[in-house]
Amino acid sequence: MKTPKFLLPVATAGVLALTLSACGGGGGGTTAGSDAEQGLDGRGPITYVQGKDNSNVVRPLIEKWNAAHPDEKVTFKEQTDQADQQHDDLVQNFQAKNANYDVVSVDVVWTAEFAAKGWLQPLKDKMALDTSAMLKPTVESASYKGTLYAAPQNSDGGILYYRKDLVPTAPKTWDEMMGMCTIAEENGIGCFAGQYAKYEGLTVNTSEAINSAGGAVLDAEGKPNLNTPEAKEGLENLASAYADGSIPKEAITFQEEQGRQAFQDGKLLFHRNWPYVYNLAVTEGSSKVKDVLGMTALPGKDGPGASTLGGHSAGMSVYSKNKATALDFLKFLTSEETQKFYATQGSLAPVLGALYDDQELVTKLPYLPVLKTSIENAEPRPVTPFYPAVTKAIQENAYSAIKGEKSVDAALSDMQKSIESASAGQ
Amino acid sequence: MTAATELRAKQDQGRKAAQNREKWASVRTYVSAAVILVWCLAPAYWMVVTAFRDVGYTYDTSLLPTHVTLDNFITAFDTSFGNRFGQALLNSVFIGVTVTLISLVLGVFAAYALARLNFRFKYLVLGFILGASMFPGVALITPLFQLFTNIGWIGTYQALIIPNISFVLPLTVYTMTSFFREMPWELEEAARVDGCTQGQAFRKVIMPLAAPAIFTTAILAFISSWNEFLIASQLSNDATQPVTVAIANFAGAQPQQIPYTAIMAAGTIVTIPLVILVLVFQRKIVAGLTAGAVK
Amino acid sequence: MATELGPTPVKGPASGGTPIHHGPKGVGEDNAIASQGKWASWLLAPTIVALAIVIVYPIISAIVMSFQKDAGLDPVTGLFTAGGPAGFSNYTNWLFQQCAAPGGGTVACPPGTLGSQFWSATGTTFYFTIVTVTLETVLGFWMAIIMARTFRGRSLVRAAVLVPWAIPTAVTAQLWLFIFAFEGIGNKLFNTTILWTGSEIPARWAVIIADTWKTTPFMALLILAGLQMIPAEVYEAAKVDGATAWQRFRMITLPLVKPALMVAILFRTLDALRMFDLPYILTEGSNNTTTLSILVVNQIRQGFNSAAALSTITFIIIFIVAFIFVRFLGANVVEQQTGAGKGKK
């Protein structure tokens, strides 16, 4: 008999490996040692790590800092434009205890994970940062178990865009908005759409729906809390709107850009998206809604809804040797001057509440007042160190529920069980 | 004599039928070639059209170019916002050429041994080489990252070149081995009888015959390295990043905006040199050396 | 004929147990093996070393880690702590879909956990592999035959065929996502309103079309190289003998191209079984397009040790496929090679 003997070594290599000693390990734990060992007083050159600098705000800021701090220069390490890859790159470097990743920009949803893995320096005691002027939800999203782990850097929230020419008064509640769908029907366009493709955006939209109906994905202790009437109402709102066509069928394939395209083409009456749409919708040549673009807060149950919070914070790596410099740099990033520069140069929403009422800024970025309402009412996305598992559990089940492949009850109960299982660890 | 005449008559008849057949065959060939061209180029055409479109009309679906602009190409090469597309192109070429040359040399060595020499453990070696193509590449990154961190290789060219060589080697070795098997090795022996050394015989007789195989393997290796993204995205830095990483770095002017037009421009830029390269090489190498053998 | 130019189909070792190794004519077999062995080890060493560093070391370290638990959360401090030895629990998580239960112990993985997706991901992976490799083989063969003919514009076709493959996968995926968008050119051109990424069958075919478009050139090129090795005289002889085109294809082309074809199919299969970028960017694994590699990446973000277990399982699955391929489908690149020292009988 012939035997593909050549496949044997592959098998033996596998067996061999079993007998080798373990070399992998789990996460960090606590960092012990004196202040000096931890580098709390360390000063010197540091590196700032952030995803692609879309609108060229980071470089001028760093130049400015370097001019003022010739002995504590900051080098900019730019990551890719994709959030997943930024996340993976940070994880790799933290796992390798890379001391050169001093200050890192973390998406609000990564804060808990990185904090629980012991990779972020707690910003307390000697390393404390003043957050009193910041919008509260942004501070909460940078905290884990009551401790601040990163400096809120910029924020983001959902806005309801609508057609001013067709909608007489902006809707305040979900039911009001659904009541206006007859207008869409008369004009032969879709009524409402957010982002319902199965990706991170679906988590955003689902938690918004649940939060706006008064529910919450996770309770204050971080335990799933989905078998509630409020959560049911929230998800049901999306599912039934999709079923009756108020949300057009194609919205199940929408990420931000496809939704924006449909809205700018005049094919939607209402559209939930981020502030970035404003600039493009009023400037792009192909936009058909330039002069009829309305903006308001997301609709809720009885008033403004609860947007899901986006944005980034700046964290300090525990492996940094120059933490004193790093702290100064965090303060620099959150200063009023820098925040203003973020807003004017990069259209990045500030974390300082006062700036939203700054007349000069509002003229430049007319969506700021709406965004302020949105962010003030915002709920952070579920804050949990198991975020990657939680977001998958939400996406998987919400997607089935919206498409009508699963009942809302079953979807919520599966969501609940999946999150429980993920947080139970192995 | 009669047999010969008969044969000639038969051949004449055959030739006429054959000419007819050939006419039809050539029509069929051209139709097929046209279908292949459309299938391969239609999506690429859309890439090029989009690349030349004004970003404000990204989602325009007119088939012909509209709102034509060169802005996307200018954006791609514009270094003021930290794009390093030009540098990345050079990196990709450097990495690709190095990977191709090294893996070809190693592949020819290994394939020669596997196809021509008898030795113990041949199965083990072949299995080992094939086994290297069986583990999900995505799971290799974490251990590799730690290994390269420990030896200080993160961000170096060798950290990008060596993994790429390993990724293409199994295919290179197997392809070359399967082609070497088919070689008329008697010619090599004949050359040795004529006074060539084994090395000379290999270089002067076998290599030219193997040219299509080697050329094919070279393209396979080069494009595979040219396309590699996962490893490079984690192991390269600003100075060494290849073009795939540079494209992933393209960002829209607004945070959530996907810069389709710039990405398509980049796709166009990286495809054109490759096509030119293939056209040039094809004429010089394949057409020249294998003119007799090609049908 | 004493010497036969061109390849000779060589049979594998007969089932009777004929010795596999054949030394060159006129040389003592043992001696030959010894000296050739020395040569062979020098020639093979660089390849082995390159693979050992970049592939074998990570595989072994991943396998070792797959028997460690992923970090768990200390409820008091809220910090992750190292998991300790896991036994086979990372494996049962996937194979038997046993997930951790809130109070300790395990429960069947609820829908929404990655563990619950293992078997559907395996099914999807095989579906993609079988469909794409079949399509790519047939199309690739056809393209290769056309490109091997002599006609005006041949080099244009050869260059054009490479275009899909020369475009980096990251761009390809974005391009197809763009084409398959609801308001994209795909629906516009064919006047359809298909939600390409919105339900199972279109989503799977979107991936298949994109993958076939991109990778067929790989097949075509390898097969073309195989075709080019066939001496023209063989065809001429067959034509004179009155063989039909189909007969020529079956009796000459196919057997002579088979070694190259089998290598191409084998490697395409191994690659397709590890498919990642295209479905990941096109659909993010929605509507049953999650492949095993996508599942691995999703799990890496939740914990590497369990992902290492999944990678090992994938490795074993691919190993079995390669085994079956070589054993039953006659992809005997290997055993044929051994016999083919020279143009022997």
C-alpha cells in the first residue's frame, strides 16, 4: 500500500511540540517598584502613536511641542487608517513590552481592555490629570473601574441628518420620526437608515437604539443586562422599521460611506451618521442635499436619544521610561488651545464643553450645538475589558434580529448568554 | 510507390480539412481571447475610471470617465501629509526583487536535489516543505512579532524579506521540482560527454529549457511578495513599509470617509509597472528561448 | 526508442513493494545514495533553515500556547491574570462548542460567541475552497490553452491576464466592495437590485467571483508553463495520426500537464483553505462567509491561546485534506519525482 509518507514529519513536529515547555503567558498584572523604576519621574524624548493623521493636525502640534521642549522631543509614529490594525499593532507592542510606545491614542472602546491588561498607566495620584472641564461621557469612556486610564482627546457622536425641504419640523422622538415616513413614501425615497452591515457600526447603532429606549447593554458592574423591556423596545424599533420598509432593504449593507452616498443622492429622508457627513454633504459636487441639509439630535423615547460615543483618548504606556514628559504631553493634548486646533483644523469634536459654545468655532462647524446635545446625552459603548467578544455578540444577534431571521427576544437572550460566557473567561 | 501516393493524397485531403479547421480555430481563438480580455480587464477598467474621478463624485456610476482629474494621483504621491507612497513603491520593488532572486536560487537548489538526487528522507523533506503552507498565516504574526522584537528586527528590511521568502518557497520548490522532473536530462548527460562539467551542463543546457518554468516561478514569487500585507503591516515601519501598507494608510480628508478614488489610483499605479515588466520579460525570455518548444 | 525526449509518465511504485529508490545507471546504489545524499543536504539546507525560522518556530510556539488558558479577569482588581494550563479546553471550545459558563464549568456556546461558529466556518471554508478551486482550474486551463496558441495580440492577452493578480488584495477587495455596493456599478450595469453583501447566497458568490477573478491567473500561468514544456512535435505527430482536438487534449495535453496542474491545484487548495482578506473586507464574515482564518483573527482579538488552538485545528484539517489529496486523488507529485531520475522506462 502506498502511504504519503512525506506527510509524516508534519505530524511528528506537532507531537514534538506538545512535549516542549510552555513559553506563552497571560496578561500583565500590576507593576510594582519605586517611582524611579516605573519611570514616573523620567524625562526625555518620547514617541506618540496614533492612526493615520487624516487632516494633518498631529504634525503641526508636535512641531509646536518640540519647539518648546527641545530636550523632550516627541516623535510621531503613524499607524494605518484601519481601527482593527491600529488595535492589533498596539497589542503586539504592549505584549512585547515595547518601551518606545510611550503615548498611544486609544479608541474609546479599547480603554477597558488595555487598562485591565495592565498596559496603561493609571492617571491618578502623582500622575493625575484635571478632567473637570471635560464633557462627562468622554471622561467615563476613558475610565475603568473608577480610575482614569487615558486623557480624553477628541469625541464623536451620532447626528440625525434630515431633509429640510421635506420635513417641516425635526422629529424629537423615534415615534415622531416614524410618523413622518409617509413623507418619504410620497416622495418615493427611503425613510431612515443608519449603519446595519455586520461590523462595528452595527454595535454602535444597536446600542444607540437600546440606550435611546432607556435600556443598557451592560449594567454599572459591566454585567449584561439585555433581558429587559427597554432593551427589547430598542431592538424592536430597528427590527420592525426594517420589516415594514421604513428602513430600506439595502440598509443592511450600509457602512458609513454607503449610507452617506444614499443620503447625499437624495434617497433618504433621515440618516444617522457622524459629524463628518456635514462637510462632505455641503461641499461635494455630487451632493443633492447641499441646500436642504438639516441636523438634529438622535431621536429617543421621549426626547433626544442617547448617542453612542466615539472618539479617542491618549493613554500612557506602563513601559514608558519618560512618564513625566508623557504626562506633560497629555496635558498639552487636552489643553484648550490644542482642542481648538483639533476642531478647526481637523473637524475633530473637542472634549472641553466650553468650546461647543465658542462662537467662532460654531460658525466654522455649524453642527457643534447639535453634537453637544448628542454627546451630553451619549452613553459610552459598553465599557468592558471583553469588548471584542461583546461587540461580536451584539453584531451577530442584532443582525439576525433586524433581518427578521430571529425574534428580538431570542436575539437579546443569545446576546445576554454570549456576553456572560465571554466574561466568565475560560 | 502506391502506398506513398495514397499517403500523399490522404495528406492533401487532410491538409484542406485542416486549413478549414484552422480558420475556424483561429476565429474561436480570437473570440476566446476577447472574452478573457473583458473578464480580466473590466473590473480593472472600473478601478482606473474611479482613479481618475473627482473625489466629490466618487460614487458616480457613468461607465465612461466623468469629472476627470489627476488629483488622486497627486494625492497618492503627496508627502506633506505623511504619505510615503513613492518610498513605499521603491521598498516593494526592493523587497520583491530580493525575495524573488533568493527564493529562485534556493528553489532551484532544492528542486534539483529533489528531482535529480536520490537520498534518504526525501519524503520527510517534501512533507516538511508542504507542511509549511498549512498553518493559517494570520496566526504566525504574533509569535513572529515576538521573535523579531527579541532580536531587534522590527522595522528592518530583513524582517519583511525573510518571511516572504518562506511563504513563497514551498510553492517555488514544488513547481520547480515538478518541472525539473519533466526535463530531458539526457541532454545534460550528452553535454557532459562533450566535456562540460555538471555545473556547466546544468547552466547551459537545462536552464534555458527550464526558462518558462523559472520565469513563471519568478512571477509567482514576485507577485506574492508584492501582494503581501499582513506581515508587513505589523513588522514594517515608516521607512521600510511596502506599498500594500502604504495604501492601507490612505485616509480620507474626513475621519470615516473611505478614500476610494485615492485607493484606486494607488492600485493603478502599482499595477502598471508590473504589467510592463511582464510584457518586456515575456518578449525577451520566453519568446526568445523557447521559440521552438512553444505551441 | 532508446532515448525519449520529453517527459515520460512514470508510474508510482507498484503495490507489490518495488523499491522506490533508483540509482543512476551503472553506479552502485548505496554509494550513489550516500554521495547524492550529501549533495542533497547542502542544496536543501537553506530552504529548510528559512522555513524553520519563519514557519516552524511560530507553529511550535503557537501549539504550545494552545494548551494555556487565555488570561482571565480577577474580579477584585479588574485586571487580567495569566490563565495557567488549559489541558484540551481550548480545543473542546471549538470542536464541541463548549464555552465557559458564568458560574464555572461549561455550556454549549450560545449563538454570538465565536465558539458556536466553528463548524459553520469549517463548512464555509470548504464550500469556498471547492467552488473557487474548481472554477479557477477550469477557467485557468482554458485561458492557458488560448494563451499557448500563436495569434496576433497574444502578449497583450498574457499581460492582461496578469492584471487581476498584480493588483494587491487589499485594493482588489475594496474594488469589489465598491462594485458590489447596492448603488454600485455591478447592479447598475446589469440593471439588478441585488443586496450583494446582504444575504447568504449573493454574499458567498461575491466572494467567489472576486476570488476567482483575482486568482485564476495563478492557475493559468502555471498551466501555461506546463503546456510550454510539451514539445510541439508531439502534437504534430498526433495531428498527422488524425487525432481529434478532444483526443489530443485527453491523451497528450492532460497527462503531460498533470504534474504542473496538480502542483497548482494542491497549492491553490492549501491557500483557499486559509482564505482571509477577501471575505474579511467584502463582508466581514457576515451571512455565512466566515472562514476559519477569519475566525482565527476574531479570536486573536479575544485571546491568543484559544486562537492558537483554532489555528492548530485548522492546520490539522488542512493536513488531512493534503493527505487525501496526495493519497487518493493522485496528486503524486512526490512519488513520481522519486522515480524520475532520468528518462527511464
